[in-house]
Amino acid sequence: MSCILNLNRFIIPNDVILSLTEIYQYIGKNESYEKIVANDKNRMIEQTIARDCYFLAKMTNIELTDVRMRLIITKDSTPRTKDENFLFNLKESLTSCQHRFQTMLTQSNDLINLANFLNQSSNIRFDYIAVDKKSLLQSQNMRSKRLDLDQMDQEVVRLVEKEEYEKIVLYLNYFIDFYNLAPFTELNKLMSYVLLYLTMLKANIQAFSYVSLFELLYNAKSEFTTEVMNASFNWKEGYAQTLGFIRFMLKIILKAYKRTDEIIREFEYDRNLNKGDNIENTIHKLSGIFTKEELRRNHPYVSESTINRALNKLKDEKVIKPLSKGRSAKWIKNP
């Protein structure tokens, strides 16, 4: 019944391969994104977590007003009710996923501990499933779903460690397995979403550090729900059709990366504007004749284009004028 245990039957078609190729081109930019945002990355992640928490709460119909939700999520307001405590713990869990995804495990005990952390008002346990073989003892006619979950997780870990299957497709199939297995007595849908969040980060989709996954899914909620239902059809019989869901999720990932590209460009532009202001301030403080080399000594990490932009701006404003041309050009402040 498991997609993971039947992956040897799953053939990745050409259009999915093309989408994955485009995604991996973006993944190749992950390091450059980090270098550009540098120390601001944690602040950007915090904003993403806040949006993820808000939209995940909306997707799972937590009964809180928007005002209270925003106070708890963005202002760390003290929770006063069971639902508010749940939301507070949800933000903590998503924060852990963002900052510790590389070391967080998806074994059965880790996932049920996370579920109980989220819902501290009740004791969540592993559910049971009827077995085909009948026994005289009723207890022997049931099997804990924990066994199935562990089997799936072990296969996922094996495939990742051995690099025997593409990780994004692997993790998306794992999500469908968890969603349909519903291994716990409570909170299965929410935990399947948290698992999706965690595994996408494990798949190195760093776009979801800058762009909210659950905001994208919430805005496409109808299509998302339809694709999950279609992928779940015949899951129990071992013939789940996950291709449509995978295509949908690859579109979501590409959308997230394209938006990330825009965010990084906007960030870099704003930062360069600030650096341009700093260069202008330096020029105003200089006396007499100066060169670009002097500006570079004062601003070693500023690009050539940013320096040229600042010089041309002040030239147009009649603040400075060039005395010569070329890389060693000299400039003088107008009296």
C-alpha cells in the first residue's frame, strides 16, 4: 500500500525531469543567496516562519481571530487558551524545522513526540490497523501503524543515504504515504503538512526559507486538496497515482524560487542604494582631488557599478566633476 515501498514501479516522465532540472538550477543558487543576505538571513527566516504559521493555522481551521493569531505569531503574546497554546507551539515547531532540519529525524517516535508537543492537552498515541490474518485473540487481529511508519521511514532513509532516488520526488511520495496511513489517534492532517515542510527543507529547497510554503498552498488550496485526493486514490491497494500531485508541487517549488530570486534582487538593490548613500557621504567628506581607488579603500566590499552610480549621480547634481577618464580617473568637488 505504500508509495515508498513501490517506488521501483514509479517512472519519472520527461516533463517532470525538465521541471526538476530547472529546480536544481535554482538550488545551485542557494549558496549565493546566503552570501547576499548574509546576517539578514535569520530575520528573513523569522518573517517566513510567521507567515507559514499563520497560513498553516488557516489551512487547519484553528479557531482564533486574526488579531489574536498575529499577536501570538509576531509579538509572542502569552497564550491564554488551548488553541493559542497550540498556535504558539506550532510556531516553535516550524522554527525548529527551519533551523534544525538537517538533524531532525522522521522516525515514528520523533514524529509522535512532535505531535504531542503541539497538542499538549491530550495524549496522542499510535493508531491500529486490522490485519488480514484472523486470530482467536482480538488483540492479534490488530497491528500498530507505528510498524508501517517505521518501515516507510527506514526505506526513505536508505534511499537518501544510498542516493538511489531523487529526493524531492521521494519525499513527496512519503508525504502521500503519511497522509493516507494517518498513523496517530489525532492530528494526522496537520502532522502530514509539518512533515511536508520538514522534508522539503531536507531536500535543500531553500526557497522556503524566504517564501512561505503554506501561503502558496493556501492560495492554491482547492488544487492542492484535489491533487492530494487524486494521489490517494487506490493507495490502500498499492496503486496510488502520485504524478499529478508531484507536478503540482514542482510548480509550487518553482514559483517559490522565482519569488526568491525577486526577493534577493530587491534586497541587493536596496542594499546597494544604502551603500551608494555611504559612498556619497564619503565623497562629501573628502577635500580637493580624489580617485575611485580612495573610495574603494573606504568601501572594499562595494561593487564597481555601485561606485560608478554614486559618482555619476553626484556629477549630474553638479557636486563633483571628472578631471580625467579611465580606471585611474581623478575627480574634484565643485566649489
